[in-house]
Amino acid sequence: DFKQDRDFVIDFFAKIVAPNDKLYDYLEDYRLTWVDDLPVVNTTIVKRLGKLKPNSPESTILPKLYKDEEDRQFAKDLLLRTARNDEEYEAEILGNTPNWDQDRIAALDKILIKMALCEFLRFSSIPVKVTINEYLELSKEYSTPKSSIFVNGVLDRLVKKYKKDNRLNKAGRGLIE
């Protein structure tokens, strides 16, 4: 049945394809940076396969990247603003995770936290709670099992700090808490 077929494909990928040394060597030769991304890619593939249902549209496997032009522009702005302020966000994370060895923080968690900080500080029309909820969902979907707890703790701590320091520049109805 469908469930057995899907489980077989997931097992095949997880036990044969993902740990394949030849694939790893090929990717390392072809695109050195892919090796760093391989764990995230493999996890994403397994999760996407696990969500397949009988008669799923193709978009279940490979969803549209953007829902519309406004969404595409927001993603571009978020990427650029996050990248431009990377050092500032890195310092914020470093200063607000004193009990964590920086090498132990998952790379994806750092990226998600930096993107959330960018939304807090540079996107005045996005409510703080919306940002927190979005990045918690992303951490649950794409990072480690306990990432959402860590991300939530760091973001909560920083929001309190930003409010105290009057750094949140949120304006408009429903944006000021």
C-alpha cells in the first residue's frame, strides 16, 4: 500500500542514499559548501517524503518558492538586511547565550535567530509575536528536536532587552504590545 511504499522510499534514502560516501565525495568535489548543508538537506528530504499522501500534488514534494511577487520581495529584503547586519546579530546572540558554547549552537538555529532579530529591528510592520511564532515553527520543521525551545528562549530574552532599551520600532495598529 501507499504507506509501505512511502516508508520504503524513506528508509532507502535514509539508510542507503544519505550516508553514501560516493555521493558525499561527489558533492564535496562538485560544490565544497554543499557538504556543510548536507545534513539539513537530508533532513528536509526525509520530512518532505514523510508528508506525502496518496494523490499528493507535485507541490507537496517541491512547493512553490514564493506565493506572489510581494512574498518574493520580502524574502529578498529579509536576506539582504540579515546579511548586511550579520556581525551585529552575531554579537547579540553571543551576548545573550552565556551558558552556551557557540560551537554547540546549531548553524540553522543561529540563522533563524538572526533572521528574527532582523524582523524585530528592521521590519516595523511585523508584530513581535508573529515573528517569534514563525521562527519557532521554522525551527520545529527544519532544525533539531529541541531547537524551538532554544530559539524561543533566546528570542524572548532579546525581545525583553529590546523593549527595555526602546529598540523595537513597531508602529501601527496591533503592533505595539
